[in-house]
Amino acid sequence: MSIRIPLFVALISCSSFLSFAQVVITEYHPIEDMIARDEATLAIEPASEADDAGNLFDLDDLSAMGGPMIDTARATLVFIEPLDAGVFRQVFTITGGVFSLETADDLADLDAKSGSYRLLADGRSYVAGEVDSIVVEPLTIGAARITAVGASSLTSIGEWSIGVERTYDRLVVVPERPKVLPGTTLKLQAALIDDDYNVAPYPYDDQLSWSAASPNVASFDNEDSRLTGHTTGATVIEVSSATHGLSGSDTASVVDDFVVEKADPIVVKVAAVIEDPYVNSTQRLHARFGWGDPFTYTEEIVEEFLNMTDSVVQYDVVEIIDDSVFFTRIDDSLVTLDELVAYYQEPNWQTLKDKHTEGKLFFDYRAMTQYYDFYRKRQDGEIDEVWVYTHPYAGMAESQLMGKNAFWWNSGPITDVPEWFTELLSVMGWNYERGVDMAIHSCGHRFESAMSRAYGGWDPDSPNPTPWDLYTRIDKEFPGEGHVGNTHYPVNAMADYDVVNTRTVRTRADNWLRYPYLLDEKREVNCGEWLCNELGYQRWFFSHVPRYKGVTDGVLNNWWHYFLDYQEAVALAKVTEPVSVRERASAPTPTEFRLDQNYPNPFNPSTVVAYTLGADAKVRVAIYNALGQEVAVLADDYRGAGVYNATWRPENVASGVYFLRLTAEPLASAPRFDKTIKLVYMK
């Protein structure tokens, strides 16, 4: 199981009733992030204080909106989607005064004070520096307004938070249905779950107690919550908190190996701008100076990503713009082909280098984007990103992000875009003097920017590392504890770009192929793993990137989604349920085994089959062709009683009849279940 919490925990209390314990937590919505993602809008009065609007939601009670010479400060929030609410927290600074708090289902009702309008506070007194909280029955709101009137023309609002109270009464194991290999360990966590199957991180620092019903199969080191596998099999595990009276259980399995279900493929529509005109009737610019062919490079990059991501990333070049226009400005004028040819004929390209050093050479992204109508094409879904292949010293960044909410993308963002443009547009900048290896290298820096943003930073030395921090750890900094590395530093590197180092180190890299089940398995590697060259290393680095279904700690297990469409990934993470928690917890435990017919059938490109386990069992779901040859394995592990779905997306197989076979060996003394159904695949 993986957990996602879009709210931050602010207040915790614990109470016991009869034979069970409850934990009540107030979780506040990340309103600052919601505004940045266009999920909410904020209006400030007086308008002169708009520059300080971010202070309302920065989690700092001392930073404020408002100040001297202001009698009244007002903030109005409007939410794109209805927001759960029940707790309102306000902090005011400078002086005391009175405030009002209003909500409604929409802005019209709020302004008219009618319909769904609710007045939660009217002329309520406040004292500077003290926290004021209003708790109401749970409701949904579309708009909210706070108005503060201070004394002596000194009015400011330090912090305004809107949240919900949730009551949790049991624990769940994270990740759900943990798996280990014999001789390996997996660090487990506990999370809170309520009756509506909302999941929250366990917020206490008390020592949890872990136990396994069959310690010969797997056992625990309670000091750091590590499950150790001994022999293949399955066992019930339990976790409990004596301090808070909460407990939970799950089934853990020890297997020889296992695979994690891949995320669905993401098709990315690319507009490729090729700045490579003919110098004469037979020679393009790249050929005139002996550089690589950008048209060939573009095709190779598409293939590289397909292979590195196991087909999860599927680039589709939907538009190739083969143009004679250049968007490099030198001394504020767009460069011409004749000028470029003259520059490259100079010894050492000295003029281009001097102009670059003097800051008089740059690539005009805005002009290119407007000229080719890329803003509209991205907004309308005709394209997803832009690739530019151009000449050396074109002034491009390796990767550039454009949009109102753009951020660092291995270069500073371009945010002055048309008002109607609400998407993010990623632009890759490559030059054809360099090969595919360095083009993929540039993508590595874009990937680092995306994941640093997704995890709120990047610090491999952190005492509480995020998964991204762990992924990039290298042996030089963590001897014997390296993982994969980063764009410039392979796990065994001793210096920047050290992809040829033959030093052998022990790495945890293979564990990322089972994410989020990060085992402690290690093996030895050196540069021979990636053929001791740049392209080989980039392939190795990217082939370990998680590309799986589910969400862990609020971040999708398919990290590629953030690289391809950051806004969409953030939105998807918010609505992705913890794997199986809701379905399995909300349905009664089945008592019989069953395999349903797949749907659709015949099918293309994919089909889904549902099956039911009447008890905990060792399960295998495999696909066979008409000759009885196995062509795919959809499941091969221990699973608890429940209802499951298996999806088959055929790859590299012909149309025709196939057979899906389910075998289940119950852990308890029960008959073996074995059933086969027929599937018809039509290309």
C-alpha cells in the first residue's frame, strides 16, 4: 500500500472510548499550492496589499498581509472544486480588533449573502498574536472570505487556514502486502486509517511494536521496523501502539522474486523544430560543418525513451517543422543563415563565443512559441512539448519551462505568457554538434528538476531522505550504501562526468525495479554495467526510474509522469487512492475462489480480468498462446483474500486466441484453485 496526504497535519489529540482508541487530527489544505495550480483564486482588499497575499498561507504566523494605514483587510478565496471544511484557523498581527468569516457554495452566493451563504463569525474579537480557531460541522464550500478590522488603522492577517477534522481508529501497514526476498529486509511504516478509508501518516514518535505470526517465514527487528525474509511463504504481521491503543495487521510474503505492475503508457505528442536549412542545393547546415543529422537524432531519441522506460514513455512526433528561420538573437537581431555560416568559418568560432560571454546572444523562446502557435497548440492538446534541434551556440537552455506557474527546469522559468495559457510547456534545446548521448543527458537535468519539485527539494545527505534523495546517493558520499546516482555522477563515480570509472562498488540500484518495495539487496557494479560510455550510463540511470502504478507519500510511483506533465501528475496524485485500501476495506471478505471472463473480449489494446480469492493464497496469473507457450505473467506472489483485477496489454504478439490461467495455492489447508479462460486479441 502507498499513502497520499494532500493536507498538512496541524493538531493532534487522542482519546479512548470503551474498548477502542481514537486519534483526532486536523488537516489543513495546502491553499498556497492550490492557488499556484489554479485550483483556487485569491482576491485581496485593499489591492495594494496583493504583493503580500502569499503570507496568508505560508505557515508562518508572523508574516502578514496588511499593515499601517489600513483600517480593513479582506481576503476572498474561490475554489474551482468544492472543498471539505470544518476547521478555520486565523492569526492576526500588530493589534487587536474584530473579524468576520463567511462561506458559501460559490462567489455569487457569498457576495449576495443568500442561498448557501453562511456567516461563521460576525464581529468576533481577536488579540494580536493569538490563534483563533472556529470548528463547525463538516461542510463543503466553494468560496470563503475573511474580513479583519483593526485598531488605530493597523490591520493585518498573519495566517488563515482551512481544514477538516478526521478521526482515526486503526493502523495500516505501508507498503501494503509487503514482499521480501529470502535474506533481505524491508523497512515498514504504519499509517492511520479511518472508517471512510482516508489514510494519514502516523504522526507520533513512540516505538511501534511489530510481530509476525510465522517467524520462521519472516521476522522483525522492532528497533527500526524492518521485516526480514527467511524462507518462501506468507505470514500475518501485526503492528500496534501501546501508547495510543491503535493496531493493524496485514499479510507479508517471502518470495524468490516479484514484479510490480507498470503504469499505463503515456503518449506524448511532440512538435520538433529542426533549425537546419540547406546551405546550398545539396547540403544542410549540419552536413556543411560535419555535425550529426538532427532528423536521425530525433528518431533515435524516441526509440531510446521507449526502451529506457519499458514502453511507459511513448513519444510521438506529431509535427516536424523544417524551417529556415532561426530564433537566436545576436545584438538583439535574429541571426541569418549567411551570418551563421560566416561565424562557423571563423577560427574557434570566436565571435559566437564572445557574444555568448558578453550576454549578447540568446534564444528567443517567446518569439518561437508565438511564431509557431505553440501556446494554442499546447492549450488545445495538439502537442504536449517541443523539441528544438539547432546549431551550436544558439543560446538555448537544455530544458526550459514556460507557463504562468512555471518553475526551475534546469533553467529559470518563463512566466510572462498569454493570460489564457494555463498549461506548462516544456521545450528541449539540443544542438546537432553533439550526439544523442548528450541529448539524453539534458533530459536527465530536466528529470532532476521535476523530481526535486515533486519532493520539495533534493538533499541526498538528509537524515530523513525522500525516495528521490535515496535514488541519487552515490558510493563516494555513502560508502557501500549507494543507489543509482545522478545525471553527472554514476553510483561508482569519483568525479563529475566520471562514466568510465572501473571502480567496483556495492549498490542498492536493483531495488528500484520493485519500487515502492525498497529492499536492502545489494550487488557489485562498475562502469562495465553501462559499457563505460555516456549513452550507456544515461540508459542505466533512466532504466531504474520508478514507472509503476500507485502513489507513495503523495508522489506517484510513476516518476516519469512529473517529467512529462508536471501539472497533470500533481493532479493525478491527489485523486489516486492508496492501492487496494478502499476496495478491500469496504467490501466483505470473500469466502470462495472465482475467475471471471475478461472484458472486453475480443480486445485491443488491453483487457481486464477480475478474480476473487477466498483465502490468503500463493497466486499466479499467466497468459499462454495456442501452442501452450507462456507469453506474459500478470501476477506471481502471495495475496490476501479479496477481489483483484489483472490487466493485459499485449506487446510483440500476434492477433489470435490466448488463454489466461489462474492458479491459487491457499496458505491454509484448502483445495488448490485452477481455472483457465479464453481471450481473443485483435490488432
